Amino acid sequence: MSTNWRGPAALVWGDRDPILGSVVTWMARLLPQATVAHTPAGHFLQEEVPDVIADAIARVAADASGELAASGPGG
């Protein structure tokens, strides 16, 4: 994963994920600007907590829109 991304970011994490559950700290260090939503979900977040994912996407999109507007025409 690239460490160059500095734009808006969000992590939705399944704390009971048997595959990726233990790497949340590492991911948060790679994306220090990211909000982290811890959930009681497992590995299939899209099935277990779709509302949390949708909220995170909406927040990142809103943040990106605000950054684009603030930078003026042409980005």
C-alpha cells in the first residue's frame, strides 16, 4: 500500500475478522488522516455492517468535495 495518499480516508474495521482483524493499527499508521470505525463484525463487513460502510463512504465523499471546492477550479 502506498503511503503517499493524504486525502480523506476512512477505515471500517471488523474487530472479529479472523483474517485481517489484527492489522488495524498498521493500516491506521499508513493512513493517519483516516477515521477508524470499529465494528463487532467479522470478515464480511458489506453483509454485517453495510450502514457503517455507507456512512464512511459518504463522509469521505463529502470531505473530498470540500477539498476540491477549497482548491478552486481545476483542483
